Amino acid sequence: MHDPHHKMKSRRAALLSALFAASVVGALAWIVSSRGGFVAAVPGAPISASGTVERTIDSGRLAAPEEPGISLYLDAEHDLVLRYPADIVPLHEREAMASFGYIPVCDPLHALACFPYDPPAYEDTNFEASAFSVHLRDDLGAEAECLAAQPAEIAEGAVMLGETVFSSFSFSDAAMSHRLDGRNYRAFREGDCYELATRIATSVFEVWEPGSIREFTLADEAAVRAVLEKMLMSFRFQADLELI
């Protein structure tokens, strides 16, 4: 004969166990999210023996847990992470990078990843292309060379991203009625020179037949640059992951 009191005790124990497990998971998620971690909303994130949520970092395209329309780019090999608009498809192939802009907005020789930003709002203007990109400048092997202005660059001070100081430079280029304006940010880390770049390519408005297009204005440029700089400011090396 079954003991109804025994059944009630068993159900109560199971309920208490489930409530305790849920409270532990909720507490861990709150702790990680309050520290700015990326994995607070990731189901099944592994929990270490110390009770902390472990971060699994991989290269690729992942959805950001905190901001709709934003994705995370994680690169374990080069120890870096950044956020970018989810409708952008990151490029890694040199041929694809070379196709964006008469003067490419991503450096096919040095880019680890290129994030081309081509908003449809400017299709009928003299805007050509824009991008944020991450470069590994293996041609600048010494720290002093990495942090010094290169030809066509103008030193603009420094930018702090996480706990890393980047030297900042502006630059421009032109060819056959096409213009390129950009900014480079370089830091020397563990023997390598990393460069972050924002670039906007346009054609000269005056060479177009009057009335055929509208001008890509300074206000338009500021709007595009704001998106590129948002990607820039999200950049972190993994050691600074909690600060993103």
C-alpha cells in the first residue's frame, strides 16, 4: 500500500530542488550580465567547478544577447571581439574586399575581417562604400614603427579601447575622381601590430551630370561615420571582455 504522506514529501523535495536550481541559474545569469558579459543569455553555457560561467570564444557570426539588430564577432586566434550591425556580412576573402569601392575601403593585404557598410539610403548619391576593418600589420614589425605615422597619415592622438591604448591617425587618398577618407588606430600587442580602420569612399560630385544624382552631404557622412565608429568603440581584446 502506498503511503500518501511519502508521496507528498517526495513531491515537496522535487519542487524545492527545482526552485533551488532555478535560483542558482538566475543568480549566475544576473552576476554575469551585471559585469557586462556576453553569455548571460546563452542557454547551456558551461559552469566551472568554481561556479562561474565559462566563456566559449570562437570565430564567426553570433547574435548579441543585449541589443537587437547587433551581432558579435569573436576571433579566438587573434584574441579579439567586437559588435557590428547584424545585417552586415563580415568579409575575409581578399577578392571580396577588393570589390568594395574604386579605392577599396578594406585593405585586402592586411585585413583579418572587413565589415562593409553600404546603406541603401545613399544609392542615388556620390557615396561609393564604407567599412570598418581589423588589420594585422605584419609589415610594421617593430613597436615604434607600428605606433608612428605612416606616409599619408596625420597623427591625431590616442584612443582608449578597453584597457588598450591605440594611436590614432587620419589619412586620405584619391584617384580618377574618387576619394577615400579614413582613420587608422594601431596598437602593438604581444609582438604584433593591430590596426583598426574606418573608411568612407566617394566620387567627386561635380563630375556627375547635373541632376543625375544628389550630393552625399557632410551630414550624410557624419551618419555613416557614426555607425563605423560604433563598431570601433566596441572593439576589445579578450582580456578586456568584461568591459565591452
